[in-house]
Amino acid sequence: MNRWVGKVAVVTGSSSGIGAAIAKDLAKAGLITVGLARRVERVEALKKDIPAQAAGRLHALKCDVSSEADIEATFKQIEKTFGGVDVLVNNAGIARSSNLLDQGNAADLRATLDTNVTGLVLCSQAAYRSMIARSVDGHIIHINSVAGHGIPKIPKMNIYPASKYAVTAITETMRQELRDAGTKIKVTSVSPGGVQTEILGPLEIPQGMPVLDPEDISQAVLYALSTGPSVQVHEIIIKPIGEMH
């Protein structure tokens, strides 16, 4: 991780759960960490959970990644304040509970896709622009899901699995584009099984279902970042012991 000390990492959806764990661990690892969230005060509150030196490296910016205007303004602010983006962790994601074939859920469909797919791509575009402008061999990490590789037997997940299948395809598309552009920028998908986070709230989770802790996913992000310049960690799938799927 030494090569990243003093570099700038941006973590979307960092107010709770996986994003909060990643933001804290990156700051502790020596990165200037910018946590993006709609609930910016919750990112600020994370500073009390880490040593003072790391807390000084953690910064919070308000950003709704479902808004193109928000993304554009926020990444311009990051470039102006911190100089650019070296690491991007696309963690922001939402789930809405209803059957895919239920009528009247168009707003939920759009919200899920705007956050989980379009927002992820637009944030990646902004980070890529920053990396290319400064000739940085950066790293883009998508927090995907096992639902991006197979459909879990959990009812009313709606378009969430489809949004994560999109992230799986996007990861490979970006890898090919980064290669064809002659860059050494890396892209990695991290696909957890069930994780004890707020996103499980609206879903009908089976009682006693094994779950991971957010810190388990953060450790995978640190591993991917710690690899040498010739190593492309394309996909990490993490399941809790005893997972059904």
C-alpha cells in the first residue's frame, strides 16, 4: 500500500456500511480519502472512529451519484481542492423491494439504475479524466455483488440483480477500454454475498442468513490496491461461510 500514501481516494456512498468501512481503512492506510454521500454529516462522524492522524486525512463531500450535475460539480471540487483522483471506489448502491412485474414501480426502477449503474459509470468517467490528465496509473474499484453473477433466491429484489449484472459487464468493458487506450489504470470488481448493512433493510432476507461484516469487504479492497503494477485483480467474490447461493 506504500505507493498510495498521500494519494487521493474517492469513496462513493461512504456514510454507512461498506463505504464507511472502506473510507476509514483507506484513511488509516495513508490515503487522502474523500467520502461522498448524501448524508455528509455521517461521513464526518466517522472521524471519531479512527486515530487522529487518519481522521485528518478523511474529508466529506455531499454528492448524490444519481445526479449527473452533482457528480460533475463534486469531481471538479475534488480536483480543485485535492488535485485529482488516484483511486475511485464506486460503492454507492440502493435496493428497492417489489416484484419486477409489479406495476407502479417505475420510480424505483429508475432510482436503482441511476445510482447502481449510470452513477457508477459517470463517476468512473470523471476519475478516468483526472487520471489521464495527470498521467496517473490509478485504480477504479466497483463494489458489485454476488447478485451480479447469479440471481439469489430472495424475493422482491426487483431490478437490483440486473443492475449488478450490468456492473459485471461494465468492469470488463472498462478493462478492455483501459487496455486499448494504452493505460496501466486498473479496474476491479468486488462482489460480496450478504453483508450486514442498511441495504438489506427493505429486502425479505431469510431468518438466520449468514452475513459478512463491512470490514471484510474493505480488506478485499485493500488487497486489490496492494498488488503490484503488473497484477490485474479482475474479480473478487466473497461469501460468508454457509451462504446458500
